[in-house]
Amino acid sequence: MKKLILAGLCALMIGAIPSRAQWGPRAIPEPTDGLKDAYKDYFMVGVAVNNRNVTDAGQIALIKREFNSITAENAMKPQPTEPRKGEFHWEDADRIADFCRRNGIKLRGHTLMWHSQIGPWMYQDEDGKLLPKEEFYANMKHHIQAVVNRYKDVVYCWDVVNEAVADSPVRPGGSELRDSPMYRIAGEEFIYKAFEYAHEADPDALLFYNDYNDAEPAKSRRIYNLVKRMKDAGVPVDGIGMQGHYNIYGPSMGDVDAAITLYSQVVKHIHITELDIRINEDMGGGLRFNQGQARISDWQRTLQQDQYVSLFKVLRKHKDVIDCVTFWNVGDRDSWLGVNNAPLLFDQDYRPKQAYLAVKGFDPKMDAAVIKEDFRPSELNQPGQEYPMVNSQGYVRLRVNAPQARSVIASLGSGTVLHKDADGFWTGTTAAPEDEGFHYYHLTVDGGVFNDPGTLNFFGSTRWESGVEVPAHDAAFYGERDVPHGNVQQILFRSASTDQLRRAFVYTPPQYGKDRKKYPVLYLQHGWGENEYAWWNQGKANLIMDNLIAEGRIEPFIIVMTYGMTNDTRIGGLGGFNYKDFETVLCDELVPYVDAHFRTVARKDGRAMAGLSMGGMETHAITLARPEMFAYYGLLSGGVYTPEEIQDPRQVKGIFIGCGSKEGPDRIMKAAADLQAAGFNAKGYVSEGTAHEFLTWRRCLYEMAPMLFR
Ligand code: XIL
């Protein structure tokens, strides 16, 4: 919620929002191409369809845009095609096959032999007695060959046998195969026969063994064993189908990677046949449908996106053996798990999710990226804490102890998901290098928000957040150098208008008080969610000043930092934000207090006001409303001035406008140029490689200070 407000503010002031998944769902524009296009150099991307999907115009358009392989969700299974012996129903299967023929989309056949969705006539008599093996085989052969023959012009592969391997745990000495009626009649041989019958009907089709819990180490070993025995016996099996009904907690990508590696030792073709990633933990055999969780939380969305993104990264790595990845249903509304499990990349209204963009927008260069193992503790860590760490490329690695937790996410990058090791420690590394500079973050543990106990705290997003510092290449300008240092002191001033004792921090230069000199004052405001601590704590304003003064680059001045009363603003409330209350506190209470208690140049020429983000909005409003108060104005990622809105050009001696290069800087530079053209002393500045964050504003202060009070 808070992040959303922040996003809204950024958008309003600057027109650029850093993309962060944890800021909640955002409307995603209609894609112009599909997953199949993004993955054309890797594998086909398929989808399981029902009748509605192939008859509704909107859904047809989506299918044609996104997918180049289709599976009939139910229509080609044994029961729907032949519910009673010799009684074939082709209508539904034909409709899907015709759809594929018409549109030139490949069809994956699913499934010829399964213990579920099968007419009992196939394996038992009317009294429920299992049939003799020969009769079962005759039924099976007739069924399989009827189906395969009917669609062999359009089906390129078949899931011949589905789910014949036993679930874990298998008792010692127990069968590795499922105790199904077919197994009881014929043992493992029925599987071999099914493949032989299918192959006989269509020698060109690729034939798959298909199963779930496909990445669980014990079961994947049994699947491997079965297919290996089939291969050794000369059975025409070409591939293994990994159903891929996963969830936000598992399987681990290590297990998926290991399973694919194992399977690829025995087959040349692996398909992910029924992919979905549900937002609860139910897996494979033990499904409980629809948990009543109609509301999906941001943290679940982040876990789901991470699971999808990580999975596709593993799949891309194995592109040599993986040739098709099929989603089990088009959108959440269709999902066999019920809409509340929200397991797909398209939501219940067939709109793409953020996770869709993330899966599609992979960067092949990042797949090959090597993370340097030169991590060092962040300089903002609590004493003695090793983590978080930062490496020389800007990757951040986190590690926290939470032995009983189910999920841990750090709000860095688009949400960095941590994984638990055997000791109960959760570790994760950002997917990409973070920008140079300071970043707020927090942890979301099982949906609750906590700070990382490894770091010091910094007030942002209306709370004391964790923070991490990626050393900037130009870090010296805010570094603790061996130069004379000024002071930051806390002052408490009485505010009649708010009937409160209010706090400000005051930076005084190193020379202050050592002579009779009077100093000009910059009133410097923080942004939304922050407070009077921000500018010297995470902003390092005092160090920047000390360094500038030591370099002789500025006229020394005082900085006053107080709370800008910004944090009660809620979504949609920005337009109605009342800066008047703060204007009164600042201009009528704080400025007189400072002038009375410090050696200041107590007139307009000796005063500047600047602010970052929402503090920029306040600066803009207050400087224009009180032209008699301040002679220098600064907006840092906080909007622009236009020549027209400044009533009298003589009211202002200098205007600074700056932002980060990732915040849409064109508007900033144009505004500065317009002001210059209109005769103002204006400076525009863009901080390279930074966004709406504190390195931008540290640099802005460094660039702005020399133009003040000259
Ligand atoms: C599911 C379908 O999606 C449902 O509509 C149907 O009611 C049950 O079967 N493994 C498989 C698929 O191989 O055929 C199953 O499909 C999902 C689990």
C-alpha cells in the first residue's frame, strides 16, 4: 500500500516509476507478440484448451498470439472419447483438432492410457471383476489405435501413459509403480504395450511417458527407472513429460534442474506438459480445490513470479532437451485448480500478469551472467553483522535466520526471494546488480513485514526500514574524509500553529561559532514517507558539505532539516495535499527560531529552500507562495518551475532542478533550458545511472550547493 502511494507520487512528480513487483498489480498493456515468440530460440510454448477457449473470439486471439502448441485439456482422454466399449465421441476432440488444423498449430495428444478419466469397461467386467490380460490388451489396443489414427495428421506427440509411477513414500520392497487396475492385471507390461500400440498406429509421433511430482528426487528416480527399463526392453518411448503442477514454495529449482538432468540421460525429448504454479502448497495427488483465498497478496504474487522466472531460467538452460513447455489452461478462470489458486500467467479476465512480462522479458545475457564471489558486508550493517553483503558488480546477497518460516522475500529488485538451507538460514541474491547508492528495503516473512536484523534502520515509507549501500564509483564526495567536520545538532522548537514541540536537525559548518561570521541557511526537505532524519542519515548531507567546504567549492552555509508533514497523505490524496500547514510551520515558526538561535544571514538573500520528491512539491509551492522568504530554489526529483509561474524574475537568484537518469530526465533538462532562455540563473542536472533514490539526491546536493548564496 505504502509503496503504491510512493509509486503514485513518483509518477506524478517525475513521470517515471521504478518497476518493482511488490508495488502490486499494475495494468499491463495488451501484448503485441507472445510467449512463443519470446521463446522461439528455446522451445515451443503450449497451452491446454477446453471448448470455450477455441470458440470464443477473444480467447482464440490470445491463443494464436501466445502459443504454438495445443493440448486438449480433457477431450482426447479415454473416458471422453470412448465412455463405453466401441462407443466413440469425437465431437469435442474434433473441434480442437480442427482448430489446430485451421490455424496451423501443433497438437500434443493427451492422454491414451490413464487410471483416471477412463471408462471402467476398459479393464473390468460388469461385475467389477478385472478382465483377463488378453481382453484388456485388446480393449486398450483398439482404443489407442482408434484415437491415434483419427488425429495422426495433426498430433505430433502423445502422452501415451499417464501417472503410472507410485507416489512417495514407497515402502521398502514395494512396487515402484502405481497400484492401478491396469497394473494389477498386467504389471508393468501394460505400459510397454500401450507404447507399442501407439507406435504401430503412428510411427512418426513422439511418444511420452507423463507424470507429476516430476522433480521430487525419489519419484523422479522411479520415473527414470521405469523409462530406462522401457528403453532397455526396446519399447518405443521418446520422451518424458514433466507435468509441472508446481506451487510458490516448491519444488526447488535445484530439484527441477536435477530431474531434467536425470531424465536427459535416458530420453532426448522432455516436455513440460501441464505447467501451473499455484499460490498454495497443494501438489499433485493431494489436491484440495479452492482454498477460499480469493485475495492474493503481493508477497504471494512475488513468490509466484519468482518461481516462474526461476523455472524458465532452468528450462532455457536445458533447451537442448526441452522442446515444449505447455501451460495447463489459458487463464486463471479456466484453471482446473479453481480460479482462487491463480496459477497461470493470465488472470481470470485473461489479462497478462506482471509474472507474464517477467517470464517473457528475460535477458539472455543475464542467463550467462557470472556473479563474482567478492561479496563484502554492506557499510550500513549493524556492528558485527556480515549480511547483507554487496559485491563489486552491485549484487546484494542477503542471509537471515528464520528456521520456522515458510517464505522470506527482500524488497530489493523486483522482490528477491530467499531460500532456506538445512541450517534454517535463508539466503538470496538479487537477480541483477542494484544501482549504485543507498536502497531501502524490508523483509516479508510469511506475509508479515520485518526489518533485516543485519542492518541499521533508515526512516522511509513511513517506517524505519533496513538499508543497504552499494558503493558508488564517485563515493568520495559523500565519504568520511580527513577534513574538518561540521556538526549536526537536534533542535526542538515550539510550534503554536500545531501546538507541538517540533524537531529539526541543523548542520553547521566546521568554522561555525569560531568567529563572528553569519551564515546563510538552506532549508532542505525530505520526500514522502521520510522525516527529518533522512537528509543527514541516509543522505549524508553533512559529509557532502564538509567535503565541499574542504575543497573550497562553496560558500559555507547552514542546513536545516525538519519534518515536512508529508506522511499522512494517502492514495489519491496528493492532489489535495495541504502544504499550507507546513508553510506556516516553516516560514512563521522555524525560520524565526533559527534566525533567533543561530548566527544566520537573516534575510531573503541568505535563505534557500530545496526538497526531494514530495519535498520538492512543497518547495515549489512554498517558494512561490512566499516570494519574500527564499532567494534560491531547488527541486530534486520533485518537479519543475516554469518561467510563467514565477511572478517577478527578480524574486529568485538561482534555481536548481535535478533528477536521476532513470526518472525521465528530459523534462528536467528542458525546464532548466526554458528557465535559462527566460533569463533565470538556472541549472539542470541529471545523475547518471540512478533512479528515485538517495544517490540521486546526494549528487544533487553536491551539484546545487556551489550555486547557492553567490
Ligand atoms: C485435469 C483436467 O484439467 C480437469 O478438467 C479434469 O477434471 C481432471 O483432469 N494431470 C493430468 C491432466 O495429466 O490430464 C489433468 O487434467 C490434471 C492432472
